[in-house]
Amino acid sequence: MITLAIAADHAGFPLKQKLMNLDEYLWDDHGTHSTDPTDYPILARSIIPEVLSNRCAFGVLICGTGIGMSIAANRYKGIRAALCFNSEMAYLARTHNDANILVLGARTISDDVAVECLKTFATTSFEEGRHLGRIHLLDIY
Amino acid sequence: MITLAIAADHAGFPLKQKLMNLDEYLWDDHGTHSTDPTDYPILARSIIPEVLSNRCAFGVLICGTGIGMSIAANRYKGIRAALCFNSEMAYLARTHNDANILVLGARTISDDVAVECLKTFATTSFEEGRHLGRIHLLDIY
């Protein structure tokens, strides 16, 4: 069973709790733990070491739109955080971008679509090939 | 009239050409200039100095899903690149995240939705308030 690091701000908290009901994964929950206001950059940062060290198979970040979490996480070399709004995007995020964090917008997609994105992300492998050189270029800047 | 820096990979090239037909903006076109394969990280990088120096009002980046461009651009301090799939997201990207690059997925949204996103992004201001502290936190990592 794979372990997933997860964090959400107050807007993403309810969806985080729903995803953590999926018992086919082990969850490493970095908060937040209520709908009280929080700062998404701090929550995003909390899972970065888990993902970069491979202690978790991948990370999941949730805020209202996913935009704030996506900016915050992609500041880090080696992180490839993909904001997805359907399972086709989750598939392409893994096959083309070797994404290691799935970012979801709790206020922009339904809970069912979020679950589909997660399941697709978790079961799809990187294609390598022509995409490998582009992944390397992401960390030369 | 505001100037927008724009770049796209081969998948985003056709949409880039369509957006550049909108004559209410001046366009600073950083390529690509055909559908021949290109590397999105290099195209993303090309507009960063234009955005950070404020030589352009904001930037527009396009690839197949927007995911690669979003990862690449958000590597840079001061850049807040927002992958949007409808005009509500473009509105929130500006009001909440003070986004300075609009990222679009040419293969995931229609050309009409892309135009709506651009027009909303261009006419919406940052709300500041509670969002200001979070924006500052994005660049402390």
C-alpha cells in the first residue's frame, strides 16, 4: 500500500477529509485540521520533504482553486506539482510531466472528479522518452 | 494599450496565434513560431524577465495541458503563474493570488474559453487584504 502526503488550506479541508476516507492508500496528513483560516504557502511547504525524500509515493495539495498551492509547491527544485481538473489531465501530468504532487481545487471541481484524478494519478507511470529532457530542463533555471 | 508577453510550445502554438489576433493588446511574442517540437521549459523562461521587470503588464504561457508551463514558470521568485480553465479561475487568480502569468492548456479548454480567461485576467485587480501576507510567504522558501 502506498503512502501519500496530503495538505490543504481551510478551503481544501473538507475535500482532504473525504480523500482520506479512501482506504486503498496510507495517508500522511500535514493538516490543516479545521476550516479556520490558514496560509496555503505554509501548508504546501509542509509536504515538500516527504515528496523529495520519497518517503511518500507522491503528494496531494488542495486549496480553493489549486492555484496558490501550485505556485507554492513549484518553487522547489525537484517538485512537479500539477493542477488537474479531470482524470485526463491527471493522466497527462504523470505520463508527460512525471508530476509528483497532484494539486486540486476544492471549489472548482466536484469531489467525485477529485477522486477520479487521484486514482488516475496513483496508477499512471511516467512515459520518459521525449519528455525526459524537458523534465531535466525544469530544474536548470 | 497594455503589452503582454506570450510564449507557447508546439501544442500551444495555434492558440497563441489566435490570441495574438486580439487587437486590444500589444503582443511581445517569444515564440514558438511553428508546430515543430519544442521544449516548454525554455519557452516559459523566455518571458520571465519581461514580467519581473514590468516591461509587460503580464505574461501568457500555453502548452498542451498548461501543467508543464505552470511548473516551469513558478520556479522563479516573484512569478505567480496561474493555470486557469475558466474565467472564474482567472478572476480568482488575479483577486486572490495576484497572478502575473496566465497559463492555458490548448488541448484542455476551447479557444473561446481561453479568450474569456485572458479578458478576465487583464481586467481584474488584486484584492490585497488577507491575501497580501500569503503572497509574501510564497517567496520565503
